[in-house]
Amino acid sequence: MKRAYLVLVVAAMFSQGSLMNCGGSDESGGEICDNLVDDDADGAIDCLDADCAGNAACANVETLCADGQDNDGDGSIDCQDLDCSADAACANRETNCADGVDNDSDGAFDCLDSDCAGDPVCQIPTSETNCSDGKDDDQDALIDCDDPDCAEDASCLGALSCQTMIICAQCCDSADAECQDNCAGAASTDAINEMTAINACLQTSCPTECAIDGGSQEACSACTDLNCATEMDACDGGSVPKDQGSGCYTLIMCMQGCPMLANSGTSVTCPNDPGMLCYNDCFQSADVEGWDLLWGFNDCIIEECNDECIEADCDTECAVPSSTACSTCMQPCTDCQTTGPCAGAVGACLSDG
């Protein structure tokens, strides 16, 4: 009779579920910790239930879904961790910050949703992480080589800006394709992209006015100003935000301290012209406003002081820019700028340090 009683007791224990489930589910108190069900109906499921604290099934699981911490060290915080998918704190939240889907249908998806503020994929780098990808990695409005973060990057060292690439090309003979190619080869990725955009605009909007045969400088300039101003502005420089770089006056003083630009050269000398490389350094340090004022000043000189400044033959006297001979030769140009029709443009530039 004792054996029969033992069998009855064992059967009763199985029927009440008092023995450990041999199927592999981990159970703590009334909560089974790995079945995605709120077994004890207390509002907390599996490892989010305090009953499962210390349970083997809950090792390396996000245990708190609203504490701003990566509890299980898997790189996903709170509601971005799939462990929290059934937690009440994560209802109506963006559950995946890199899937291109508005998971919670609130009109904002992925990193544009505030729910993703703490997700690693949405963290903005503190510096430019790639200096040749054409992207503003740290979102400071400075891209690739235009960002000071890239100053020592191999892809940016000595790279010519778009405007300097034009100066280099003007040094080359128009028939010297190798010289032109070397100027392009010395340019930054940004400069190449900016020049490509200009050429595409000119071919589309000003094919006749800017044609090598039949076009004219005046007609090309007018057409460019009307149709390709955005592309030209990008090439002018001034990618540094206002008040974060050199002003117009500093830019001019920097350029005046450079050696004279070579009027002609070879495929070797043009890309390495000391004056042009000095200009390149000046250009890349100037801010947007400095460039705008410089171009306003420059346009005035072209229109109002052409004979005194542009047509003046002072190359010999100005081999040393700071010499008395140079100052004397350029005095008519100086007078046109300071007391003539360009005095206003000059004053605006000089007041922008």
C-alpha cells in the first residue's frame, strides 16, 4: 500500500505543476521568464518582472526600459533593445532607428524621432570622420577638407580649393592638357565636385555665351551671373561659416603677402607655383562674408578701375610686392580704390576684419 500511496502523491504533484518544468522554461514565482507571457498578470513580462531577478534566462537582458542605460551591454538602450519590445514603457515608440520606417506612426522616423535620441546609430560624431566622402559627418556645416578637423588628413594636405584650381588652370597654356590635368589632380575632392557642377551648368545654360569659339568674356560672365550663381558661389570659397574664419580685410592682407602669381608655366610649375599655394591657404581660411565682400570689391575694380589696376603693367616693379617701386606703379590703382567709385566697396571690406 505504501508504494501505491507514493504513486498517488507523485501524480498529484505533477497535476499541480509543482515540479520544475523539464521542458526548459525558467520559472520564478508565478512568472515563467522566457515565454513572452505575463504569467502572473502583474503587468511585467519575463525578465522585466521582478520575480525573474537572478534567473538564468535573464542574464544579458535589458532589465530596465526607461533608465537611459544599456543594462545588458549589447549596444542598444531601453526601447531600442528588442528585450524591451513588450514593455509598457516602449508602447508607441520608434523600435528600430535605422530601418527607414516610422515604427510608431508619429510622423518622424529613425533618428528624426526623439525616441532615438539615445540610440548609438543616431549619435553625431564630434569631428569629421571621413575627409573625402562628400558628407558633413559632424554636422557643423563644414564638409571634408573644408572642416578644420581634416587639416592633417592625407587627402587634404596641400589640396587646392576650387578657386585656386582656376588660378592654376589660368597659369597653364590653353593647349597644355597635361598641365590642366595636373591642376585638377592637385585639387581636393570638394574642388573637383564644385568645378564639375559649374561646367555642367555652363554647358546647359550658357553653351553659346561661354563657348571657346564665338563666346565672349562679357557675355559669359553675364550668363553665369544669371544662371549659375549658386555653383559659382560654391567655388568662390567661403565655406567657413560667418565669424568663424578670416574676414575680407584679413583675406586681402594675406593675399598681398603672397608672392606674385605666375602668368604662365608648365605642368610642373603651375600646380606648384608658390604664389598660388599661398593664395590657397588664404582662401581656405576665409569665411562666407569675407568672400562676399571681396567679390563685391573685385567686381567694382573690374568695372570701374580696369585701366588703373588690371591693365597696369607693374609685374617688374611688383616682383617684391612691398617695395617702393611697386607702390609707386600701383598708386593710380590705389587712388581709384580709396577715393574713386570703389571707395564704398573697399570700406566695407576693410571694416570686415
